[in-house]
Amino acid sequence: MPTHDSELQIQARIILDAIAFTPFEQCQPLNREFTSIPPRPGIYAIRHKTDGLLYIGKTKSLRSRFSGGHKAFL
């Protein structure tokens, strides 16, 4: 676990870069039932095939977050 702000910033940048620069083809596809998404806590990103990264968030239940609707889908 990091102990300094600079270490936290470095780890945050690594995570953000991994999310932002993951090719669209490697992203988890969604279906209308969201059965492919686990019902556990997580950090998620919404990416559009042509427009790129739209949203990054965190939730206590990934499946519930999406099955309840998400503003990024609009």
C-alpha cells in the first residue's frame, strides 16, 4: 500500500492510463441483461467505439449499476 501522495499519484496514473488506452476490442461487451458483468464492487469505464472514453466510475455492484441504467448510455 502506498504511503506517500506521490506514490498514490503514480499508481492512479498507471490505472488511468490502463483504462484510457485499452483498445476497444479488448473491452467487455455489454448485453441488455448485463449477465456478463459480475455483481461485485469495481471501477469501470464506459467507452464508445468511435468517440473513446466517456466515463469512469466506481460502484458497490457492477451489475446493479448497469442494470439500473447509466447516464453514459444516453
